Amino acid sequence: GTVLGLGKGTYTDRYRPGRRLADLTRATWQHCSWPGCRNRAHRPGQCDLDHNDPWPAGATCSCNLSPLCRRHHRLKTHLGIVLEPSTDPGDPPGTLRWHLPSGRTYPSRPDP
């Protein structure tokens, strides 16, 4: 269930991901990465590829991008929500941890 690669590099030093990186991210996350959201990641104009760690501090690479529907993208941006990769060895690869201002933390896992 884990996408291992596309045969060519996908990293870019620019803000916007290239086509290969966008395709890889949407293959890994078929839905919005907000915990419990089922909005489809491939819907143009409705789901953005967002830097988990904001650019330019965070790289434009598969390890730092996930799709967010517009509603959840705005919430993450304006409410000070911190997103980080999970370090729990029991979580599947690509699992994210959402740290809300309330102090609560929620996991989000890529689609199998």
C-alpha cells in the first residue's frame, strides 16, 4: 500500500510541485489529509497540495506535501495548526500528526 517512487526524481526547489510530484502526492493521499475529511484530492480547484512545513522553510517534496480541501487548508493556515510527520513506529508510513491550538493531537493516515 505504499508508493515507493516513480522512477525519476520529484523534488523541486520551487513553491509549486511539478506534475510527477503532484501525481505521487495524490496517489498517496486520495482524500484531503485533514483527519476524517473525505473530499477527493484529485478535484481541481477544490483540493490544494499544501506544504506540511510551510515553504520556503519546508521543501517541496513528497515528504512535505499533502492535499487539503480549501476549507481545511484555510483552517490550517489561519488557526496556527502545526502539522508534522508521525514518529510512532506503529503508524503506517506517511502518517501525519495534527497539533491543534487547543492542545489536542489527531493522526491522519494516507489511504491504503
